[in-house]
Amino acid sequence: MSASGRPLLKPNTVKTYKPALRRLEEWAGKHPVAFVTAARVTALRKAVARPIADGGLGHAGAHHLLKTLRLVMAFAESEDIIPKGSNPATSFGLGAPPSRKVIWTPEDDAAFDAAAYDLGLPSMALARELALFTAQRESDLIAFTEGQLTELEIFDRGTRELLAGEDGKVMGWTFAQEKTSDDDADTWMEIPIEPKLLVKVNAALRRNRARDRAAEPRRLLSYVIVDEDNDGIPFNERRFIRRWNKVIDHAVKTTGRKSMENLVWHDLRRTRVVRLRRRKMPKEMIASITGHSLAAIEAMLKVYGPVDPTITAAAIASSLDTPAATPIADEQEKSA
């Protein structure tokens, strides 16, 4: 807490660090801070940096755990619990993992949805589609209620006609996107939902509303994404990830697509950014959809931009001395 009583960390930041802090607490036990020596940090690194299959946390998980330990010990320094300059985790001997480069393919999309319906979990298929369309975090999406689906004021006539439903209204998902950094203000998002996807959202709300009203006690607020394995109640994040992994496992089992084992929710946000960029959408427009900062968008595109086939094709086409003839042009020349 700050001197004014305001939390120093955003709730999402707290959730990010909580698992690592819990592991560190189990590791250190009731020992005083002096127990954490450079030698013990090295021993911890060797134990957790092993592959997950061998009982470790893997490179990324181990790096996050040790980075959290470094932050904890830096706090101990700042509070004079340990001497200044004595942080044993300052250099823990494990470099940052490489940037994650996984994106979803259309085949992954189809396999996931088929697995979700096969398991009787249509909400998970809708969650994937909404995630890819809106590029939002799972914490925001599982909190999507009927009250957040509102009519948007779109003044450009052409845009409004493209996005309007049969009733002529443009409906969208409105919510405050909470930032993990205390330096950034929460962003108010208003994301229009295109008509075909809106039909699915409304159908889900009708199903969920009927289930909610029949529940005992009655549930008066309906959510778009619910847990069909648990009487259609709203998800918390831990339960949502369990269902997500269940669908991924089923998709791998039924399709043989072993590569899907590496897919996580956050990859959908990155996939949306990459697919939009391949449509030559400006970075500023992409950021207005996702809520990312321009710096974050640029960081993603720095990884994918150089190998983007659309950009590569445009570069090759512009390098040709004579534009390649098209079949249509050939036919017109013959008929002349």
C-alpha cells in the first residue's frame, strides 16, 4: 500500500506474481531472509530450470520465479532488512527466454472448435472466436456480461452499414481494460461486434439467461462465456484455464495436431495482431482494437514483420521490372 492507502500493484499484477510468490514461500519455509544466499539461489535455479517433463518449470517459468525472487530481495534491501548491495538474486545465472513466437493457424481454430463442441462446451469455442476477434485477455472475456453488450454510436455511414445488425444497430462490447502497470490508466474499450459473431453472442446469452433463471437460487445477471460442465455458472480464471486445456488436449487427441499442445490463450492476442497486419492495417488501428500500446504492437511485429508473407509478396512484386501478366489480362489480349 502507498501512504495514501492505495494498492501499489494492480490486481492483474498481483495475480501474475502470486504463483511465483507461493512457490518461493514453500521453498524458503520459515527461514529468515538471511537464509537466501547466493549459493541457495544457484541451487534453486538448477532445480527449477530443468525441463517440465523432468519436474522443473522450464526456461520461462524458472526465469519468472527467479526474477520474482530478485524483486522480493530488492524490497528487503530497500527496507534495510538486508544490507544494501547484498541482493543474492541480482544475477541468478539464467538469461531471459526468447520472445514467444507461437501463433494460431486456421486449422488450429477449426480443430479447437470441433473439440469444444464434441465435449459439449460450446462456450469455449465462442471464447476462442471472441478472443481472436477482440484480442482481449481471458480475465476480461470471462467477465463479459449482457450489460456490457451495448449499442455504439458510429457516425461514419459506410462503417455503420458494414457493422449494423438486422435492426440497424451497431452493437459492441464495452468495458474497462485494466492495465497491469500502475503507470498506465485503465483503457475504456468499445469494440463493435460484426453481425455474424453478434448472432452467436446473442444466442449464447439467450441460452445462458434461460439456464440462469431456472437455477436455484436464480442468477439475475447472465454472462456470455459460462462453464457448461458446472451448471453454466460464470468462470473464474483457474477453472477457465482448466476447461481450455481440456479442449486443447481433446483436439490433440482427435486430430493428431501435436503442435496444439504449445498453444495458450495469450497466443490468440498475438495472432490477431499478426493477421491484422497482414491485411496492411496501420499499427495505430491495430492498437485501437487490442488496447495495446504502440510500443507493444511494434514489439510483436518486430518478431513477425520480416517474415510476413503478405509483406514479402509485396516486396517481390515491387521489385519486378515488368509486372507479371495475369490470366485475365492474357484473355483480354487474345480476344482483342
